[in-house]
Amino acid sequence: MPHWTSLSVTSFSVCHGLTSPKKHSPYSSVDSERYSSLVKSTMTSRTSSQTVDSIEAEDEHIYGPVIKASKPSITPKVREAKTLHPFLHCEETLETEEPESGPPTRIALNRGKGRSSVPSVTRILQQTMSPGQILLLERWKRKMIAELGEDGFKEYTKNLFRQGKLFHSALEDTLTEAAWKNKETPEYPPDVQGYLKSISHVLEDVSAVRAIESTVQHETLNYLGVADCVARYRGVLCVIDWKTSEKPKPYLRNTYDNPIQVAAYAGALNSDGNYKYQVENGLIVVAYKDGSPGHAHELSSELMSEYWNAWLLRLQEFTEQR
């Protein structure tokens, strides 16, 4: 029985193959002789008959000529103030032989002596902030008011101002010659002790204090300010600016406009006849209330020159607004 089944299936397959019509090929009508040379060249050629020039010519014929975009400038154009003014004054000598052992200079700000209309560095920087800076400041203010309320926010800012004033007063006592001669450590308010502890390692490198809380004025550019301190930091004469902060500021960029402020003070000092020396360098010291190690950001003469140019732009913008 298995033998007949196999035989019948085989016979059916053979018969079916003999009786099925032949399938029509789509290539049967192609003139092989006509295209033989093309097929032969395609199969035997190792390289394309088209070149880069021919491809570009064909593309240009179909799509039109290629318009090449101009290359972007590698170095962005640096803005400069319309009126450039030197940061240093050549008639004054750098780091004169003037003795540094005497008491530091302190010229109080007196608005009554023809200074009532002279704008301060702080005012100029506040009125020429970028839209981004204004937005961040407004956002921070709204956040604080939402947390503390209107009255709470006013009290908060009042306390910040008071703590900053006490901190600067304590630094003045610490850096003056009288404080160093006093063997007893002065007692400072609790609000200030954390700040002083925070920058104690910085104060160890500060020496030869020449000015403290002293007014500097630029007669030609018509602005003034009060420099926190002029002293040597690790042997280099600097304009020093003391700052308090509730948030860490480990990088110079975290200090926002403070470097411009320091450059403005130094430029004014260099042109002010009350100071018989020139200062090329700066220092921003950030102190923290919790006593954590503060940050000291040094401003080299090259950086000071850059920030001086930035200050001239802000000063120009302020003048144009008026």
C-alpha cells in the first residue's frame, strides 16, 4: 500500500510539470543585442564613467548653480566704548617707594563738596543691568516675597544691609594698625563672627594696608565710589572688595558685576590725585555666615584691563540714558 501511494504522487508531479503553461518573463522582449555593449561596459568597467566635475555640472544643470554660504567669523567682534580712557596713568609710578607703615588712608564720602551730581559706581551698574540680570533679580525678589511676605522681605533686606555694615566695620578694626597692636581679640557680634571665621585664611595673606573705606573719584569720567580696601595680597597690591553671601560662589563668574566694580574703583584711584600710587590688580573675597571657608578671586592686570573696558561700556550706556 505505501508503494502505490508514492508512485501515484510521483506520477502526478511529473504530469503536472508537463502540462503547466510556461511563465512569461518580463525580460523576454528586451533587445539583448541593442543593449549588449552597455551591459558589457557596466560589467567589465572598474571605475565609474562619471567624474566629480561631471556630477557637479549635471547637478548645476538640473538644480541651478550652488550658492556657497560665507564662512562665519572665527572671532566675534568685541564691543568697545566710543571714548577709550587709559586704566593706568603714566605720570604716576607703579607701586611707589611711599612708605606703607603709616595709617591707611580713609577719605570719607562728602556729597556737599561739588559731588552731589557725580554718580556712584553702584548706581551706574544698577541702572545698566542686562535684561537677563533684571529678570533674575525680579524672579528672586518674587520668590522671597512669596516665602516671607512683603513685610518679611523688607526686614530680610534690612538685616542683610545691617550685617554687611557690621562685617565691614569689623574688618576695618581688624586691618588697622591699632587692632594689630591690641593683644586682646575684639568681641564681635554673633552675626559677624561667622563671616570673619570664613575669611580668616585670606586675612593671613593681607598686609601693608594703604586705604580702607576710602572714596575714589575719576574727574575726567565723572564718577566716584568707595573702595573697601587697598592692600597687598600675597605681596601684590590690590583693590580688595569684601562680599557676603548666603550661597557658595566658588567661581569668578558667580560674582556677576563685582569684577567690573573693582576695575572701576581701581581706575578711579589711579586717576585720583589723593593717591600717589597705581594699582593694577584686584581681589574679590566672598565670606559666608556659617563660617565655611570663603573664596578669594584674584583679578590679574590682564583681567582688570578687560573689566575696565566693560566698565567704560556700562558708563557710556549710563551717560546715553541720561
